[in-house]
Amino acid sequence: MLVILTERQLLSPQHVCQGCLMADQSGQPRWHDGRLMCGRALGKGGGPANQYECQMGFRVANID
């Protein structure tokens, strides 16, 4: 499940990404094969990342 992290709360990407030009046609983040395509991975190297920074500057986390 993808969430948007802020200092004080977790937000649903549905509320944040709908207005983003980088979102897919349904207003969701571009998530494909375990990677956020509209952002960059935060953290170290080769495996799947848990946190990303989207093109708009939000921190996105993939939590199970």
C-alpha cells in the first residue's frame, strides 16, 4: 500500500496525486513492478526501496 508521509500524518495518494500532472489517468501514483515511476528511490542501492521522493517533492512510502 502506498502512502504519502508528512511530518504529522499519513495521507492517501488518492487525496494528493489527483491534482498531479505526473499521476496516471486514474489520479494514482505511477507504480509499476514495485517501483515508483514518477519519483526517485530514497536509500541505498539495488533492491526495492521502501521510500521515494515524488516529482512534486512529497515523500511516498510503500508499506505492507
